[in-house]
Amino acid sequence: MTNTIPVQPYSEAPLGTEPNAIAVSSDGTTLYVANGANNSISVIQPSFQGAILRGMIPVGWFPEALALTTANG
């Protein structure tokens, strides 16, 4: 491990996100993290200066896998 990326919705949020799956966009500009305990998917923009949490997508109960497809596929 070389770096950790917080996936809390805000810095003072209690622990409990339980990130358990990741997917990277085909161009490498977006990282998606399944947060089991928060029932959400974090959308992260990785960079050399540090990752930016762009938002969270609410999903069903305890997401534990991710898959990406192409827009025209």
C-alpha cells in the first residue's frame, strides 16, 4: 500500500464505510468504491496530489461488487 483514500462522506463521519470492492474507469480518471456499511458507491478522482471524493451514489443493501461497461457497448 502506498496511499490511503478516505471514503467517508465528510471528515467527521464515524467509521463504518467498509469499502470492499473497487473498479477503475477505462481511462483511469475515476475510481469507484463499494461501501458496504454505507450502502453507497464512492466516486473518486485520483491524482498525484491526493484523491478527491467527487460524490457518493446511493445503492441497495451492502454493495460488495462493481462492474463497469462501455457507454456504447
